[in-house]
Amino acid sequence: QGWIRLYRQIQECDIWDDDEQEPFDRRSAWIDLLLMVNHKDKKTVFDGKPIVVKRGQRITSVRKLADRWHWSVNRTARYLKLLEELEMIIKESDSRRTLLTIVNY
């Protein structure tokens, strides 16, 4: 119940970016997604075109997330599918990118 304030600066903490390259667990990956998404609408250029990535969204790829979390691409895809089934995210993908939208946190 309730909420806590968690600053994105936590990602700069020594234990967050462990030198041992320890894989994330599912809870840590969820918190990482929450920290990665925009906290306000942001204009950016993607594929040579200006776009707006809205609050609660992030453009990434399954491969980038897998590298970040030290998971396989298949494990990462299954995890994102689970989050979709739990209605926590909306995932829109094409051959160049994945747009994640956090919808329930």
C-alpha cells in the first residue's frame, strides 16, 4: 500500500551496476524498466524521423534489454510477454525497435 519515491540516481550506486555482471532477477528487471521509461514526454529522433516518446514509454529492443539484464534473448522475450499478460506493459515491436509502455505499476 502507498508508494515510495525512488530516484533514477539509484542506478549510479555501486551495488546497482555490479562489476560481477550478475543477472537481474524479475523484480530487479521490473524496477529497471520503471527507471528507464520517460518521466515526461520527450522529443527524439528515431530512424531519421522526429518522434515523441511519451511519459511511461521507452524505445529499446529485446536484445538491448537482454544485454542489460545479462539474460538470453528468449528469457527476455518471455519476461516481456509475462508483463503483457499481467497487463503491466504494452509492447509494440517491429524489425527495428520495441516501444514499451508501462501501464500498471
